[in-house]
Amino acid sequence: MKKLKIILAFSLIMVQIGQSQDLPSLGITARYDSTQNIMMLRWAPESAKLWFAANKYGYSVVKYYYQKDGELLTPPLKKEILANKVRPKPLDEWEELVNRSDYAAIAAQSVYGESIGVTNAQEDIFSIVNKSKEDQSRFSFSLFAADQSLEVADFLGLYVEDHKVSKNERYLYRIYVNVPDSIMQADTAAIYYGPEDYSSLPAPKVESVVQKDDFVVLKWLNGPYLNIFSSYSIQRSFTGKDFDNINSLPTINFESGPTKSNLFNSFIDTTRYEGKAFYRILGKNVFGQLSIPSDTFSIVKMKSYEVPIPKIDSVEFNENNSNAIYWSANGASEFIDKAFLEKSYKSEGRYELVELDSLFKNSYLSDTSPNEINYYRVGITAGENVKYSMPFLFQNIDSIPPAIPAFFNYEVEDSVVKLSWYANTDEDIAGYRIYKSIKRNAEPSLIYSEQSLDTTVILKENLSFINNERYYYLVAFDKNGNASALSKRFKVKLPDIVPPTPPQIRNVTQQGDTLTIDFVKSSSSDIESYLLYRKLEDDLYKLVKQINPSQNQLTDIVEKGGKNFYRLVAIDSSGNEGVSKPYSFYVKIKSEEEFKYEIFEGEDYVSVLWEKNSNYEAQKVKVYYKINDTYNLIKEASIREGELLIERKNIKKEQLKIICI
């Protein structure tokens, strides 16, 4: 018996009415035979468990008269029992069929062959699994055999003929499994069919017939016929008339549903011959009926030959900026149709066509637009055969630097700086370098160099410098070491935590009631203002004035005689403070015995009257008004006048201060 490698592909059309997906079910198909005027019915269970039960209890086939002359018949429909308790024939009836059919031997072994068997002592998990696999194999092989032979399907109890058929009628056939509900519940299968539903089997569609080495490969469309044909017959003729089957075993459908992998089927004819041959394909359904032949394809089979493998001998760089690739092939070259050149950036990468020599007239090929790094391979074709050389690496000399890169953003958190830049678009870019300077026009130093295509970097900066600005420059370099020029200067402002250098009070002079304070400015470059604080003895420091950083002198008005203390504070752009050391100064006030005054509040004016000792040398009297703890000069007069009037407005007597100088 021939050995068969089988994967089940049961090709019945399954029509199920009112079935539950939870119950075992059947598949059914029908076909009308006009030569005998009979209806042929084929079915199959969809699980091994149901198959075993049906083999024991059998199937029942019921026929209902459903339609006549195109009109639906009125219920109740006429009913006939076509078959009852249809099941596999007894073993002793199989001998004659087994002796002439391999498929019958497969089916008989599946139904009646010895079983593994599981005893109580062997009920371990492995024995149970093996028994389950055996049951599934028996089920699959039996259905396969039934698909390939209608006679075997009849012996397996999976086929019935209806000889009482009228061409103007249509019938409803229902198949039942006679297993009791107490043992297993199973759905029925049904199909509507009549002689008018008959259609001839389509011809298979051949895709190609080509020679591969010393063989002929046939390829035909398979997907659309999965539910039509269970196998195919391949036929060949050397005259174009008398065709013979060349596949001793049927070419079958291996899968049950349309997928990308079974869209086409193929067959390899390994017969050794030379010259012209004709091929065609016929489909066969589960009822053993053959389709009309496919279109006939012819092929002239050439004597087999070994296609030589090419190899690249050398590559040369020409003055016109092109590469010449010299190659050769050992062996017979008379069958070579054409040669072509491909290249890639990697030896195992995706290769692209560079040049095609369709006449095979030269032993070299050219690349007029070489890259810096080139992996070349030469391919040659002979018929349907293609052979490639091993990849050949050739690097062109590159002295062109990459384009100048540019920063576009930075982020600062405490002392951590994240720099970001635009990716360089050069194809051979290898990495980036970063240079830094602390001062704007200082020479930058290299702080980062990596062979990486990352476009961000994180750096840690020292914040203890007085200057909180950093200047970064970016450089791109390629795989040959060529480096771009420095990018434009990129300024980064760091958090300013260093206080400015404190100013220094150099001198305080008094002229009358005015004190002039001279000081040395802070050396820090980002000073925004100076604050002057004054403290009298046994008192707290009080802000008396704020000036901009362009001034280096300020004044204060005497409030009280005695020892005064001054401190000057420098404020930078980040709000940090640099505080000077205290500076003490003794303030002199003229004796009240030498100068006396009184203030009178009238309705519209405030009147200031005074008198002085004849030896008093003062020249003027100045009137100050206190606003927000600061005295501001509002009026002055010659000391000889003895009186001064001030518009009342909102002036209060308590806020006035009179000083003579």
C-alpha cells in the first residue's frame, strides 16, 4: 500500500439550520447527477466524538418536498425517510474494496483498527492524551479517505442516493444522528437542493508553468475552489492531444479556509525529459466528478545546467566620481541572460539596483553615484535562475565635512542642563561634539564627544561661579572623521545663587543738613540697584534710599545728631544681595540756643517763624516734609527773612522738619 502524508481538508459545504454553537453538528452537501437522474448526498460530523457516536448509532436521512414548479408547497410538507441507521458497513464486507483501494484500507483501519485502550491502571494524563490524539487521527483519516473516494464514503455511512427525483421539484434534506439525548445531544444538518440548482464544475485556473533547474513547476489558483474541489489531477502530453495523469496520488487542499498561504497550489513534475510538453489540470469533487480541463499550457524544457556563481574581483574609483566594479564567473556562461549590479549600506541590508547589463557584454559594471560606504553584489540570471556574488565592501574617499548643526532649545533644573539640537541630515553622520566657554568671547573647550545620533544631552554645571551664563557650540562629524565648523554661539542662563561682591562706603561728608556718601561699586556685572540703609544708635537699620547702578554717590538728610551707621546693599538681576560693612559717621546739629523756630497752622497756610542769635552764621532755612519715612525738601528761604509760608493742602505740622544751614 502506498504511503500517504495527509492533512485533512474536508471540502463539504456546511449548511446548518437552527444550530447551537455549543452542540456537535454535521456538515452536508448535495449534487445532482443528470445522467442517472439521482440526487447524491454527502455529509460528515465535525468532531471525533460525534463521529464515534454516529458509527455506533447511525444516521437517519429525511426528505421533505419543499418546492414544485417554482412554488413553495403548503405545510405540512410531504416527508419520506430515505435512510435509517446509516453507519459503516461490517468489517467482513470491506475485504474486496480494501484489496483494490488504498483509501478503503485507510478508512477500514480508522474504523476497525486496534485501539490504544486505557485501563483503570493506566489512567494517567499521558495515556489519556495519547488516546485523544489517536481518536482525532482516526476521525481525520476516515474523512480524508471519504473525500477521495465516493465508494469509501458509502462504506463509511457518509453517503446516500435519492433515486426518486423530479426535475421540477426542490427538496429539503435533513440528516440526524440517532444517538440518544441521554448520551449526547447533537444538531441536525439540512440543505435545500433540486435539479435546477445543478451547475457544471468550473475549470481550474493555471497561473504558470515554468522550469526550475531540471523540473517543471505548475502553479494554479486554489483559494476560490476550496469548497468545490477535494483534489486535482495533473495531466501531461507530448503531442498536445493524448493527456495522461502524472500524479499517482491526488494533489489535495491542505487547509479548510482561504488564507494567503493556500491562495495557490503547486505541483512539481520531476520526470526527466527534454523538448516541448503540454500540461493541464482537472478538479475533482467529493462525489468523484471531474471538472472540465483547465487551459492547456506548453513549455519547452531545456537541458539542465548549473548556473555559475559570480564574484566581484575588484572595485576602482574613477576620476569622474564613479566606481567601476570588475567581476567574473567560473563555469559555463553561454546560458547567462543578463548581469546586474546592486548596492546597500549594509552587507545584510536592502539592496537596490544600480546598473543592468541586459546584453551581458562587459565584465564590469558602473556606479555613477557611489556613496561613502558601498556594499556591492553582482547578480546574473539564466532562465528563471538568479545567482548572486558575495557582498563586496568599498569605501570612497570623503573629505567633505557635514553641514553645521544648530541648537534649538535648553532646559535647566538646579545644576542640570539639557541641550537639544536639530538632527544633521547628512547620510554618513557619525556623532556630535559640544564645546563650552564661560565668557562670551572666550575660547571654548571640548566637553562632550560621542559617536551617537542622539540629539539631546544632559550636562551638570557648577553654579558657584559669579557668572551664571554659559556659551555652547555644536560640531557634527561623519564616519570618516570630517568635522563641521562650530555652530553659532548658544547662550544658556543658569540659576544665579552667588551673591554679588559687596560695595564699599569710602567716605561720608556733611554740609549743613545734607550728608554725601561716596562708595565703590560692586564688581559684579549684573547689578540692578543699590539700597542705602541707616541706623541711629540703639535703633534698627532703615532703608532711606534706592539708586540705579550708574550712580556712585548718594545723599541723605540729617534727622538726628550723634553717631549714625550706614550700610550699602548691591542687588543683582537674580535678587541676590551683596552687603557692605557698616560705616559710622558723627552728625553735628546746630544748638537750639542759636536758632529757634515755631510752626503755626492757619486755614490756608502753614507759617514757620524763626529767630537767630546774632553770632549764628547760618545762611538759609530749609523745610522738609516726611513722606513714607523719608524727608523731602519742599521749600527754603534766606535766614534773614524770619518767616516762611507753605500752602496748607494736606500738610501736617508733625511731619515738618526745619533745618538751617
